[in-house]
Amino acid sequence: MIGRAARRRCPRCGGKAFSSYFTLRERCAECGLRFEREEGYWVGALVINTAVVFGSFLVLFVGGMLTFWPEVPWGALAGVTLGTMAILPILFYPLSKTLWMALELSWHPLEEHEITAAANVADLPPKS
Ligand SMILES: [Zn+2]
């Protein structure tokens, strides 16, 4: 599921999850899975995105500081770090959603009503 998520695909079946780079479909085009499983579902994706951005700060700023100490080029280091922290959450946005779906599905498998609803939409026999 993580491999499918890393390719911005449906974690359940590998079908198309996005209609454009940033636009998540309501349901998987292949298996009919409704991506937003409950209200507030995307808070997990926000947490993942925030953690990735914070990780980039640690790697770039703290790593750069340790690498260049004591002659730290503060201006360049701050510029690279801030630039990355401004762009990364936007570029990572789709992946944060598919990764969250894969993680959440791994500890919260689909419930019977979700399987049935997905099958009805996809016009397929139910499968888990
Ligand atoms: Zn699917």
C-alpha cells in the first residue's frame, strides 16, 4: 500500500487517485473506494506533511549548521531552508494524502459498508 501511495495511486488497488497533480478524486477510479473515510480524515495527512517539512528543516538548517560550523553562511543557509520549507509542503501535498490513506488503511481496514459502497460505485463484486 505504501508503494502505491508513493506513486499517488489508490492504496487499495493502485487505481488513479488524482485527476490532476493536486486534485484528489472523491473515489478511486478503479475500485470505487471513497478516499475521505470520515469527517476530519485529512488531519492525518496534515500531520505527515508537517512532519516532513520539519524533518527538512532539521536536515537542511541544523545539518548545514553542523557541516559549516564555525564559518556558517547564515544568509545562504536561511535562504535555502526557508525556500525549501515554502515549496516542499505544496509539492508533497498529494503524497501526504496517499501516504496517510495507506497508513490509516493498514490499521483501520475497510468496514463492510465501505466495501459494499465501493463495489456498488465501481460496479464490481465486493472484495476487501
Ligand atoms: Zn482503488
